[in-house]
Amino acid sequence: MSETLAERLAAFALSTRFEDLPDAVVTEARRRLLDAFACAVGALGEPAPTFARRVAAAQQGTPGGALIGGGRSTADWAAFANGVHIRYLDCNDTYLSLEPAHPSDNWAAVMAAGEHAGATGKDWISAAAVAYEIQCRLCDAASIRARGWDHTTYGSLSTSLAAAKLFGLSHEQAVHALGIAGTTGTALRLTRAGELSMWKGCAFAFAARNGVFAALLAREGMTGPAPLFEGDMGFIQQVSGPLPLSQLGGPKAADWMLPKTSIKFWPAEYHSQSAIAAALELRPQIANIASIRSIEIATFRTAVEIIGQDPEKWHPKTRETADHSLPYCTAVALVDGDVSTRQFEPARLADPALLDLVKRTVVVEDANLTAEYPAAIPNRVRVTLSDGRTLQSTVRHPPGHDKNPLSDAQLRQKFDGLVVPVLGPDRAQEIWERVSRIEDDPKPHEAIALLTSP
């Protein structure tokens, strides 16, 4: 029998060594971890991360894993709680393809499995590179969103192999881990439809927990369904359709997916980033915000489907709905001149003047912009003023896009903006310095303890 896809993925995961990674992959992995830590700290006071941390802390195991915000738990529950922190603000990195994704979600599994296994910083980076590679290549291969499944379904696969690598599983065990995770990790797209709940920011964290859990079971000898992808009633038949997976890794940086991901500059769904940038470009030209008569956002089909068509997007009642609302994010950027966590606080969501402007915002698909996606995420914002004048701006590659990457200074600006208000400048500097040399750290898990209020 020819090699199955699960066997191919397992072989790639287990054979990848830190020494094989191009320098650019190592550098970008370090930057993604800094960004993930910043997003996690920014979410420390949010309700859903707090709930996750409390439940996780009640589950104890040895050696287990440290929790962002303090405490310890079992490895799988640590992956869940830490994953909720990383993802909750919708501020972590993004990959756009047939299936969009937030691949830095994988770091939660890497951190938890890595501590459980006593892994080094080099081990963390190689496992993360594997997880990014597998998730992003799957996103290139098939859109599961189009078939009613959530993108986090791919996360159970990527995190199970990252954990398998860190736990030192055999090839056979890694295939079993993938089989367990893949058959149990299918997630409904309902997570991101209509009025969004707290679970929107927790769904991949559950996938990370599932991946670590599956690898732990496989390490003990648990077998999993096979062949996962090609089998009757398997993943390809039931979930994804055909999966024409391309190469996995290679000797050059261009062969790896991790550097092709984009770091967000604002805490909002990624397809809105260029609309936010366009709105901020227009704002200095508007002397009086009250003079705005209407806003038109011309965008691409995927943005319409995800953040621009549900009625709830025009009157969001939760931060989860608001940060996935193209009209809200654009309007609040014009009014406030910023999009930060403050723009998603309950009082801001309830402001009648702001909501009135959101109601006067329309979203339309432009076929020409659709044709540019996903190489670009083009949004054109047109503002009509009360005197009849129109102002217009089009942005295709917002700050942080892989074709317009954040400089180290811009990344530090975002990092400090999330970390300093919560932990103070001294702790922010300590975290930055330690993670900036993570590949030389024999005990990288100790950095997790820094992500706690002094």
C-alpha cells in the first residue's frame, strides 16, 4: 500500500530538526511567539480566559504545565487555557488561503507539550515550525469553511503532530495520535456565524487541548482510526474533500509557511485590517466626524461572507461579534482614530451615535477586489460627507501583512501596547528580552511565569 497522508505528515513532523530550519524561519518563529505572548497578556482580564484558567487550575497532573496568568494544570488543560489567552483578543497572527487560519494558536500546544516533555527553546521552535507548516498547507489544500466546518478542525491535526514531536513519539504512535485527533476534532462553523459567543476565541484552544490529549494517549499505546484521510467515512470523504497537499518544508525560507503568515496590527478579524487602515488614512481629512453621512466598504467575497453579511454585524452586542464586524471596525476607526481593546468594551458597543453611523455603513462585494484575494486583502472605504463631498481610500496590504511586514519597532509598539498597561514596563522588557533569545533557552517554559500580574 502506498504511503498514506497521515504517514507522510508524521514522517515530516518527526524528521524536522532545528538545524534544518532556515534562519528566517527561526527569526519569524521568535517574533510570532513574542506576538502571541503579548496577545495573551492583553487578554488576562477578559472573562473567557479567566474562566478557562480557573477550570484548568482545578485539573492537576505531573509534570503538567504552567498557566498564563498563574497556576498549573495538566498538559492538555494548560494547552486549552493558554490557547484561550493567546486567541481571545483576535489579535494574533493570520494566514489567508482557501481556508483562513490563526496559526500562532499552535503555540499553546507547543508550550504545554514542551514543558511536559522538558523541551528546550530549539525544540519549541522546531515543533512550532512543523505545526505552522501542516496547518497552512492544509489551508492551501481545501476550504473546509465552504463545507460547514470551522478552520480550527485543521488545528487538531497540526497540534497533535507538534505534541507528538515534543513527546518523542515513534512514527507509528504519531500516526495513531493524528488518527485520534483527526476523528474527534471536527468543529462546526456555527462558531463564527450570527451573534458570536465567547467560544469564538476558545475554539482553537479546544483543538490544541485535543491534539495534546491525543498525543498523550498514543504515547501510552492507544491506537487511532486509520487511514485517517483516505479511509471510508474518513476526513477527505466527510470533512475536506480532496486534499492535494503540496511540499512540506525544504532548505530555503521560501519553502516554509511560517514566514508567510501575517502579524495583526489591530485586534480585529484579519479581513478588516485593510478597511481599518483605509479609515485611519481618511480620518485626518474629516474636520467633523458628525459630518459623515454614510460609509461604503467595497470588499472581496470572503470578507463579505465572514464579517460583512450577518445582521448582527450592524448592531454587535458582544466583543466577539464586534471584532468580526467589518462595518463596526471601520466606523469605530473613523470615529475614534484607533482600534484597540477599548473599542470593544461594552460601553463603546452601546454608544448610540456610533451605532447610528454603523447603521449608515454598507458593505458591497467588488468582483475586481475578490479576484485579488488572498494575495491581497483589498478594502476600499468611501465616506460621503453632509456637504456631498466623497473621500476614498483603498488598502491592499495593511501593516503586518506578509507583503508589508511589521518592523521590529512596530512589533515592539504592539507588544508594549498590550503588555505594559497590564504588567508594567519592567516586566514587559523582561519578557521581550527572554523570548528574543528563546532558541538558546534550556527552560523556555519558565517564561510563562512572567505572563502573570506581579
